[in-house]
Amino acid sequence: MQAFRLLAAALAAYVLQGAPAIFPLKDIRAGLQGVGRTVFSGSRVEEFQVEILGVLENIGPKESIILARLKGGPLENAGVMQGMSGSPVYIDGRLAGAVALGFPMSKEAIAGIRPIEEMLRVEPGPKPAPSLASIRPRRQFMAGSERLEELATPVSFSGFTGATLEHFATQLRDLGLDPRQGVSGGGNPADRLGDPRSLEPGSMISVQLLAGDMSISADGTLTCIDGNRVYAFGHRFLAGGETELPFARAEVLALLPNLSSSFKISAAREWMGTITEDRNSAISGLVGRRAAMVPIEIRVGPNTYRMSMIQDRVMTPLVMQMAIFSTIDATGRTVGSSTFSVRGRLEFAGGSVRVDNVYSGDVNVAAYAALGVASPLTYALSSGFDALKLKSVTLEVGAADRRSQMQIADVVAPRQARPGEDIELTVMLVGENGFESPNKVHYRLPVGAPTGPLYVTVSDATSTNLLDYQAAMGTPFHTPGQVLGFLNALRTNTKAYLRVWRAETAYTVEGRDLPDPPPSVALILGRAQIAAAGMFSNWRGSKLAEIEVPAGENVVTGSKSIQIEVKE
């Protein structure tokens, strides 16, 4: 009991710790001397010397940057390192700011320091619209003829194949992240919250995007502690605004000097809290709070991968895509003919989405399979419904060292038909080595059907689903159930889809087709859907029937159309 009281008292003292004394930006002058704090080895915070060179005022909208020369320890050899972002700088014992920017290829350790006043202005606010396009690359400022830019956030990947990093490297760097493989001690911190007293200004922290058999961790430095709130990095991570990202205490294993950009090699040790704000000038979070993580299980042959992933509308689909790509790439069949089936479920708070597709070809098959899962996940998470928070992902991947594809070669039907007749349609699929598979289907033309041209189109799942996606653009869903229903209705790519239609405008109301409505209704629907979609992409003909043509475990591609004349 006594031990419990002592621990409670210590935690209370920590929580009540006040904000640090601040050295204001207005008092910064060239020639001032200060000290910085960061971790160069293990978890011990060490000091380095700081010489103020001046202030770059209004370098951005209502932004100023303190320019300084850093000296001491490994900085003479390594310069300003990735992973130092957030290292606090003190003048006369008061906090002036955090190391946040540097000059690429600089011979000296010249750094840009983010004023602490700007970092402390990070407060809860609205989250930007969820889109990868809203995540901007790290910012750059011109200082004379040189480029001063935010230090890239080193991102360590463990358990991933090299091809995964190569495939996604450009996209990650566009987000301001610098992906590195095999330069961390793994991203699977102990499954408990660590003692907050182990954190201090200058400590190394690791923001975890994925943990478990595969891990993704982004490293930086803690700037200051105000009660149970912490501030770090001195610049944005993903510019996600309000967010929920778990962070852990990290230890530095080694420093790697580099002519281009030196960086710290670190390993996450124990969970500490949650990053709740990701803004231009800093990231901020709370210690002692566990972030919600999404459990993932991916089975590939005899191997089962188990991980926990962040819950984020923008980054979750990208992280999921990389994980699937890596598990498929790890099968060893990356060049030449291959086929992968991906089946499972995406569980949301409001229901689930079925995953059931096959991908086949000679190149980039893993990329197509990963995108096939990420696309519906992105659609669901970006729909704006809180009930569509992801709860879990379970997938099973089957692999074969052969190509299993069939092409839609032809569709045959009578040139003329009369109302009430049974029409026989033949869909010809062609596979490997010229193998032909004729498939006969029947469609009964309704009694009283109008005369004129009747169209028959046989398409693959991708083309047919695209029509539904275009229709959905003009008719936003009103409930989470409609979103899930739409995603579960998407067609699997191991079938061809025969669509019978007329060249009449069709409309979609709450996810349901409404073909050939009365003129007065069509006028209202047309105006509403065109205004919502911003274009006439909703026109796709009036569908009368859709018939599935199975092709076994073969991926169906292609499209063919014919015309039938309906006569009295």
C-alpha cells in the first residue's frame, strides 16, 4: 500500500509539472550561446553547444526560424542528423526552441530552430479532409542561395522485403518520410505503458505506424513536457491535424554519418502515450494514454503475420497496402508468371466488407493485389462515418507459380429478337495456350419491350465496378450501411459480367439503379446528380439485366459489345 502511495505521488508530481521557462523569440540575438539536449547513444540525454547566428524573420506565413551553429560530440563529424528533430535548445536555462531544419549537403552543422512559442500554439482543431493529396511533403525555405528544409523523419521498416521499400519509396518521400530498412531494432515495444518519468526533454521517441511481425516506426526527439502533454519534432509528421498515433520511448543504437544526410539508428522500447495533434510547427500528445490499434492477420501458405496498425483515415490504407505487398513479395515469386488469390474480411464498427479477388500476370502482381485491398478500405474510411472505423483485418493469400487469366474474346447473339423471346447469348473466353471456353447464357426479353436497339456488353469486374464507382460519385451515401452494401456488391474478378442495356439515361438513388424514370422525375434526378458529381459521368445507359459468367479461378479481362434489334 505504501509503495502504491509513493507511485501515485510521483505520478501526480509528474502530471503537475508546469511548462518550462521560455526564452522569447524577440530577445534572440546573434552571438548568444546556448545548449541543446538530445540522445546520441542508448537513452542517455546529452548536451551539445549552440551558437545563435540570427533570426530568419517571416520566412513563412507568420513563421520565423532561429539560425544556429551546433557543436560538440558527434556533430562535428555527422552534422545535423535525422532523428534530432525536436531536440530542445536552451539559452540561459530557458527553452528557446527545437532543432527542426537543416541545409542538405552542408559541411557544417547549421540548423534551423523552431521557436518554442510556435510549437506551444499546437492545439486541438479540425482535421483536414482525409486524402493523401492533403499530406504535403516537408517544407523548404530559401536562405540566400541555399535551401533550408525540414529534417526528414527517418522511418524504420522491419520485417519488410526490400522490394516493398523500393516500390513505395517515392510515395513515402513525397510525404516527407525517409524510409530505411534493417536500421532499427524492431518495432514491437513491450505491451504495457512505460513509466512517464523515463521521458525528459531530449529523449528519443518513436511514432509507431505498424507493430508486430512487421513494423514501421518514425523517430524524433521530445522537446518539452507540460503536465501530461508533450511536444516533439519541431515540424509536422504527416500534417494530419487531429490524429491518434501511438508513440514509444526509443533508444539510439548507433549514429550513421552520411555525406547526404546523417541519421540515428534507434529501437522502440515501451509504449508511452498517444500523439493527438500533428501540425505544421510540432506534434503533440498525451502520456499514459493508449492509442487504438487495428489487429491484422495475414496468412500466406504456412506463414501467418500478426500486427497492430494505426487507426487513421489517410495512412491506414497505405500501411495496409505495404503490408500486403510485402507478404506476397516474400513468397519468392516476384518475376515471371504468378497468381495470387486474396480472400478475407475487413471488419468495421458498423459491419464488414468481403475481400475476394484473384490477381495474375507476369509483373507487378503483388502491387495489384495490395491495391485491390487498399481501394475499398480507402473508400470506407474516407466516407466520413464514425461507424466505419476499422476494427480488424483478416486475409488469406494463396499463391501459384503460373498465370491464370482468361480474355473476353467475343460475344455472340442473334441480330434480331421479339418481345417475349428467349435470347441465347454465347460468351467466348480464351485462356493460356489458346484454350477456348464458350459459355452460354439466356435472357428472356420482357413482353411489351419497346422496339429499337438493345445492347449487350460483356466486361470484366474492373470495368463493371468502375461504372458503379462513377454513379456513387453523384449520389453520396447517407448511412454506413449503404457504404458497406455498395462495397460488398462490388464484383469479383474471376467472372465476366454480361450487361443488357438500352441507350437511355439511368440514375442511382441511395445506391440503387433507377432506369428510365418518368420525364419529370428524370429532370429532378439529373440536376441533383450532375451538381453532385460535377460532370456527366453518371450516364451509363439503362441496365435491364446483369448475368454472371464464372471462369473458375481465372482472372477475367477485356470487354466486348454487340447490338440486337428488337422488332415487333
